[in-house]
Amino acid sequence: QLQLAESGGGSAQPGGSLRLSCAASGRSPSLYVLAWFRQAPGKERELLAARYVAGDPYYSDTVKGRFTISRDNAKNTVYLQMNSLKPEDTAVYYCAGKFRGSQVYTSWGQGTQVTVSS
């Protein structure tokens, strides 16, 4: 089983930046796709970005051009750099992992709150 632990949430002003980190441990993190989701109050959880150990990352249209996912394979850590933040980015952000080739994310972090307001 893969364990995930997020850090780096907090508050920012519109137009500001935050960086989230997610440390993966346990069963062979390098075999997993690591991703970032978020869930705002009253809304469904949405996939924002995903990255395997190699290849191009995936971004949703919502965050493409503003957020960057990166992965340090030596540290088994995935990051989400969030720039040009908007109030609508306010949500709980989750790190998730799925075994390569699987359609379902089976490992989840506890979530970290991001609040964007002036």
C-alpha cells in the first residue's frame, strides 16, 4: 500500500503563489502515477494534474498554464506549484496515487486546505 502525506497548504492573496508537497512512502512509489485533486465545498473532487516517473504530465484545462506538477523520484515526492491563484482555487487539495495502468486512484493523502482571498 502506498502512503501519501501532503504539506504546504495555507492562505494566499489573489494572484499569489503556493507550493504543495506530497511525500510518498510504502510499496514502490516509482510504480505509481501521482496526482493532485481538489474538492471545494459543495463540489465534486476534480483531478488537476498527474505525473508518472517519466513522460509528460497531465493537466486539466482549469489549471493548465497556472499550475505545474513536478516529481522528485529520488525523494518520492510530488509537488504542485500554484501561480496566479484565484479565489475559485479555494479548496481542500489531495494527493493521490494509482498503480501504473490502473484506472482508479487507490491511495489518498489526508488533504490540505488552500484558501485564496484578499
